[in-house]
Amino acid sequence: MAPLEIIEAPDKRLTTPAVPVDRIDDALRAALDDMLETMYAAPGIGLAGPQVGIPKRVFVADLGEQGARAPLFVINPEIVWRSEEQTTAEEGCLSLPKQFGEVTRPARIRLRHLDREGETREIEADGLLARCLQHEVDHLDGILFTDRLSALKRTLIMRRLAKAKRQGGRGGG
């Protein structure tokens, strides 16, 4: 396994919708393992293919509690149900380092996907897991969390990122 470079906004690869996976093979599983290692090293709780230059509909996540690892490998996800109830919470993103914003999303979802062996799975999620899954599916659709903020907040975040890059840092504060 090898850590991958995380692409940062405003890179156009982050706003390009990912293509479905048509074949699950050892190369894809190796890429998923590399993504997981990259996510852990960052550290983060989710990482989508486009964030590391893999333009496929794949992501990894891990919301294991108390340091226990519980990796989730998601291929070709589809949100098949969303609650009417909404919830708002702060989100961040490894592709927008040190930037955060309050995002409103459905409180509960049902996600259908393939696992790393090609088996169809469904996850019913609420709380942080539901938020994480929706955030990662957004990445696969070319949507960043900042796209769900007001224009003013989005502009402020992008200016801070640009300033940090000019100064040779990651993301600012």
C-alpha cells in the first residue's frame, strides 16, 4: 500500500463527476487500500476517488469508535432514500484543508453500493455516518461541501485556500 496525494480545491478534477466502476479486480482493490491508508494518514473519516486522482465512483470511510478501525469500501454508491428531516452540522474536507462550514443534509439515508468483493450492500445511516456518506457521494457527483454554503461563505473559504497556497501552506486557519 502507498499513500496517495490528496488533490486540493480549486482543482477541476474535484468538480468533475466520477464514472461508474465496471469491473472490480485486484487493481481496484489495491487502489481502495491505498485510499484507505491515505485517509488514515491525513487523518480523515472519508476519502473519495476523485480526491486522489481516481475518477471512479469509489470511496472509503471509517467511523470506528475509540480507535478501533472499521473500514468501509464503497463502489458505485446510490442514495436510495433520504429522510425529510434535515440536520445541520459543521463539515470539513481533506481537499479543503482547515476549512469548515455548516451544511444542512437529510438526517437519515439508505445507501446501496457494491463492496470490494462486488456484493450488493445497503447501509441505513444517521448521525455522522449519514453525513459522511452523503459528503462522499457528493464528491463522486463533482460537488464540494462549499457548494452547499452561501456564495459569501464559499468565496471566503476559497480566498483563504488561495492565500494559504500563495504562502506555501495548506489551507490557512
